[in-house]
Amino acid sequence: MSRRQFNSLAVLAILIIIVTVSCVYRSSSDSKASDVLPSPDKATEAQTTTAKKVLENKKEDKGDFIVEHLAVDNPRYAEIDRRIKDEKLLEKAADKLNRSLILPNDIYLKTKYCREVNAFYSADERSVTICYELMEHFYNVFRNDGLNDEKAFDKMFDAVRFALLHEIGHALIDTYNLPITGNEEDAADRCSAFINLTELGEDGVNAVVAAAEAFSTESKNVSSDKRSLADEHLLQEQRFYNSICLLYGSDTEKYGYMLEEDYLPRERAMRCSDEYERTVNSWSSLLAPWRRN
């Protein structure tokens, strides 16, 4: 056999090996891809199965959100108590939540003289309490920002709505035993923003804006010392930017002025749409088994 014939046979053998290996590899790859990527029919089946599981996991309704206004022990808060009752802030929230969610037990929504600026959820009492002192604090924040009496009260109602839904976020996490893979205080803030921005229309938008304004003002009056840095709550500056980011992300065209007025750094703003969508998808999924509709 000549050297030229030998070289030709060698090249032919190499080509056969390459083609064989290529076919085997392609067959293996195609098999794996079909396992990972279901056909359109299979995707539809998966979606139907998920929907069925949600329906099967629907819980029995054994409770309601119940409003309870306790007696005002301090006459200093009589006017705030009167306005909160006239506004029916808690009653409107309870009605909306009762029409939207199933509860395994009653949860009480209370106003109370607490001797401290606070709002809190009590797992033992299964109750959410908004302290008169917190309402007064919000009122003073907005009055000190230059608003007149009536506008300061209006802003106070909005900020209290955000705080109320924040505490209800804690109540839902506890009552439904929801998995939270992060800071619970931040999750409660995002729950409040989620309900406000997806369920309450312009009132909800006003609540997020008022809370953000209060966070911003409070941040200027509180130093970031070791105690505040160690606290489970985020810093007020962070709560401000998170709230504004979710609002901007809910409609970047409508709230585009926030970039022009430097509410948000552009580096954060460019991610706010995705951040809003993730928040909405997360809370929608967590609450799905407990939804009435």
C-alpha cells in the first residue's frame, strides 16, 4: 500500500469516528433536552395540575378580622380616636381582608393607649394593635413638615394604613405559618406595599408615599448607632428607598418623575420593576391557598 493510500484511509477512519461520536452526543443531548423542556401539551398539563393543587389546598374558613376599639384612657388622644373611628380606617381594612382571605381563627384589629410609640402583632392574643402614640407621632411628623392640621391628619391616616398592613403581614406569616426566606420585618413591609399597591388603588398609593415620607423624616432625626444597626427592623433610610422602589416599579411611566426629582438612584431604579414583580409573585403565591377567589 502506498503512503498516499494509507493517508487517505487514515483520514476516512477519523471522519467515521467524528461522525459516530457526533451522532451519539447529539442523541444524548436531545434526550436530556426533552426531559427538561416539556412539550406545550405537557406545560398545559403542569399548569392545570398546579391550579388543581391550589384548589385542593384551599383552607376552611373559621375566622374573621374583627375590629375592637378599646376605651381611651388618656384624654389627650380623644380627638385622634374620634377621627380614626369616623374615618373607619380599621373597619374598612377588616371588610376588605374578610372579603379576600380565609382565616383559621379570628384576628383582632385594635386601637389602644400603649404608653409608647408603637404598633405590634401579638401571637398570644391573635391581635394587631395600633397605638394612639404612633398615630400622634405620624401627625406630628407631617405637621412639622409644614402641612396644615387637616392635611397632617390625612397623611396620618395614610401612614397608619401602611403600618396596619405591615402588622397584618406579621399576623399572616404567623397564622398561615408562611415560609419567609429573609428578614421578617422587610417581608412585612413588602406585604403592606403589595396589598396597598395591588388592592387599594389610590388610597394604597397614598399609604406607601406617606409611609416613605415618614421614614425619610425619621431617618434625619435618628442616628445609626449600634443599637439601631442591630435591630431586626431595617434602617429608616432603607425602608424609604424600598418603599419608593416598589412604587416606582409598579408603574415606571406613571412614577417616572421620581428619577427626575432624585427619589431613587438610577442604579437601584433600573431593578425596581423586577423587584416589584418578585414581591407581587411571592406574596400572591404564599396567599393563594387562603384566597377566597
